[in-house]
Amino acid sequence: MLTIIQRLGVIGFLLVMSGLGIWSLSQMTVNGSNGANRFVDGQWRQQFEQQYTETFPVRPFATSLWAAIQYTLFAEGRQGVVVGSSDWLFSQEEFGGYADFDHRLQQQYQRILAVRDYLRVKDIDLAILIVPAKARVYSEYLGKHKPSDQQQALYQQVHEFLAAQSIVAPELLPVFIQQKVSQQLFFKTDTHWTPTGADLAATVMATTAAKYFPDIHSGSQQFQTESGELLEHRGDLLNFIPLSPYFTALGPGPELLRQQQTMAQNSGSDLFSDQRVDVALVGTSYSANKLWNFAGYLKQHLGMDLVNYAEQGHGPMLPMIDYLESDDFVEAPPKLVIWEFPERYLSMPDDLSGYRLPFSMVTGG
């Protein structure tokens, strides 16, 4: 929430902008005879923003100032972010409705089945951990925004599909909804879960593994998680609201993250050195980024070591392809693959035609 002083500051910025804006507008021509229509439908504002940031003599300051105006006066950011209430930010990917939504979803289903079948032939079990959309878990902070009907139905739809295919997939959503009252499970300004959310997800996944894969889940190894340094965390969604460094105070405040590290007890000995690692974790930055410590928590709650093959910035499918093509998979195949799969990626298009696939599947984009 903005204080009175901050609001007065914004008004002051706008007064300064008046003279600069007139100068900038003198450099800009609205093409064509339908300038009024462009103003009404928002194209004028986009053109003004582009012209302003390109011609203003101190461009970084101009970009930051325009972001401050968008955020404080219009509760908006750049394409890619949805600004909710109480400084909560959400990925726009969790809201979109698409004409080819069903096609995208069916394509992902076929790919999931192709991976399942490929592993099954090799006598390897698969469990899929669908990470519910942040907008679904914290819908009370969406403000005026609402995900499309397609997005709203997606989580239940995918779990019904996985159940029909007898693919083990624990449901995180009910647990997250229950626990969010007392614990923050996602960062306000980041797409990712907090270490607390990662810990809760790992607990649910480990409980499910013990139930469905008792021959794999030994629970015989001991791991301990220790807390480390307290850090200020800059969420990835703040990249779509470039207030820094000039107007940082007008945006969401910093969030705190306490580093977590999970270690095997008696790790100085050779206790686990000759033991086979039967679990492979594949997924996205929810698993790959050590800040959340999901892989560590999963080891602790499984009571088993695992190898983490998750990758940042590549979605859930490409890390799986990379892993199945790797020497590690060929030479030391696991007994169980845990596939962390964020819900929002189910409706995102991707073209795998340029990749060598180790299994038969639909590859069109």
C-alpha cells in the first residue's frame, strides 16, 4: 500500500512528466487517420511509452519512471505479469485462454504418456508432481483479475487424466490450500514456492512414494536440513516492473528467504558411497534452484538419496529428454523417476521438432 507521502511523490513525478511529455509528444506522430481509435484501444499509450523511453535523454530513468506510473496509478506491469492486491504478483501464463488450448493440452498428454511408456518398458516407475498455479493457491489476491475458464479447469482436468492412466500423481492443491493459512507457500513477487512450500510438497511426495512404491522407498538413510543465512530475495516477477533503482520504494518490498541445506548424517563416512541411487528427480527451476531446497527436502522425507536432473529455464519436458538421453540414465537407470511439472506448462506451446527424442511421440509445436 502506498503512503500519503508516496502518493504525493507520484503526483510530483507526473508534474515533472508534463513538460517532458509535451516534448516527447512533439517527437511522435500517430500514424494514419485513426489516431482517436488508437487512443481508445490502448495502442496510443503503448506508442507513447515506446517513444518516451526512446527519446527521453536519460533512458534508464525514463523506463523506471514509466514503470512507476504504470504500477502505482494503473496497477499494471509489463507483458508477462499480473498485478494483484497487497503487492502480490502473478505470472500471466497462469491466466491465458487460447483458441488451441485443447490441442496444447492433448499434446502434453501424449508426451507424458510417451515418457511413461518408455520408462515402463525399462521397468522404471514414474510419479508426476503437478505444482498448482500460484494464482490458484492464492486466488484471494488476484484483485480484479481472473484466470480463463480453461485455466480454472486445468488442475482438476490433468489429475483426472493422470488417474485414468494409472500414473501416480499426489495432489498438492488441497494440502496447500489448508496450510497457506499459517504458512506462506509461494513468494509474493516470484513465480516459485518458498522453502516452506517446497518442504510441504516434498512431504506429500514422500508420503505418496512410501504408499505406492514400497519396494523402492526404504527410508533407511538419514538426512538433516539446517538453516543458514537470511537473505533478501528479489522475485523474478519484479523484472516485469522495472522500478529499480530509482523508484524501488514505490513497489513491493523485499522478501526474506532463509537459506536451507540438507545433508546426509555421517556424511563424512563412506556410509552411502557404494549404495545405488534408485530415485531420479527431473523438473524445472522449482527443483533445480537450490534456494528452495526442494531436492534436499525430498531426500530428507524419503529417507533416500536421489540425483537431481532438473534444469532452470527449460520447462519440464526438455530436462526429461536430456535425462533420458544421458549416460547416467543408460548406465545407471533408476527405479523411480519423480517428475516435477508446474501446472502452467500444460498449456504452454513448445516445439520439440529440433530435438532427438529417445521415444516415439508427437513433436509438432
